[in-house]
Amino acid sequence: MDSLARLLDLLAARSARRGTFTLASGRQSDLYIDCRLTTMHPEGLALIGPLGLHAIGERGWHPDAIGGLTLGADPVSYAIAYASQLAGMPTRAFTVRKEAKTHGTGKLIEGPFVQGDRVVVIEDVITTGGSALKAIDAIRAAGGQVVGVLAVVDREEGGRAAIEATGCEVATLARASEIVARMPSVGGAR
């Protein structure tokens, strides 16, 4: 089984659930995808790092650093940064806080981000695109150049188009429809 197929299986088994859910966007959905159950799992990290690095390279983005809004982007960014080191193309990872610290240096971006960096914004799940858009704004305000957005999952609910409307190309490893197709159908639950 190839790595992408295995990742889709993990997302279907670990991260996707049927029911009635309120998403971070406030929208109601009968599908919830908690990527963290896969992205924080050892096997998920081992798959996502190389797959994400490959997707970034395939688009010719060549970032200096990668990162996005905490918490969803964090494990994905770190897995890709680790894979980049193993591949001999080190790419730094950083985190964008939801709000600037009120103490110390008051940073909104934590980690080895440097003004002028070419950046790929990382997202775990794109629904409306709100988290990625917030990260894009913070990175641009700090002097970074956003060259693209990479998400593990696109819920296929318009978020990709909202991000692309800012001039950022979007790449995803999986679509919600691909995950749903792999979910067990017994009672509609995983």
C-alpha cells in the first residue's frame, strides 16, 4: 500500500466521524474530521512528513519555513520540517499564535521565522479557510512571503476558493470525499 492510501485509511479510521457537529466556523455538519487524531499519532507523523514535503516540492514552492495557526498546523509543520532535514533540504517550522503574547516579547509568530522568509502556510483541515487566512495575514504582517498553502484535508466546502482568492495556491493531501469513501458504513460511524 502506498503512503497516501495508508494516510487516507488512517484519516478514515481515526479522524472521521458521523453525527451532528458544530465546526470551528460555526457551521453544522454531519461529518467531523479531527485530523489531530492522525497528525499526532506516530504513524500519521511518519506519513505526513514525507507526503507534505513531496507536495511542496512538486509545486516548486521552495520555502524557507513552514507553519500555520496553532494547534492544527503544529504537528503537520513539525513532521514536514523533520522530513526536510532527513531529505537534506532543511526547512524551518514555526507556529502562529491565535493571539499575540501579552508578556515577554509579545510575539504572534513563535519559532525560527525570519522577516523575508518564503513561507508555506500549513493547515490540518480546510473548511472555510479562516485559520489559514488568519495565518497568512500574520505572516504577511511580519514580513513573510506566502508562496502557498498546504492542508492535510480539504473538506470541499469553499475554503480552498477563499484562500485562493488572496492569491495563494492551495495543495491538499486528501479530500473529505476520499476519506468518507474509506469510512466503515456500519451505522454510519467509524
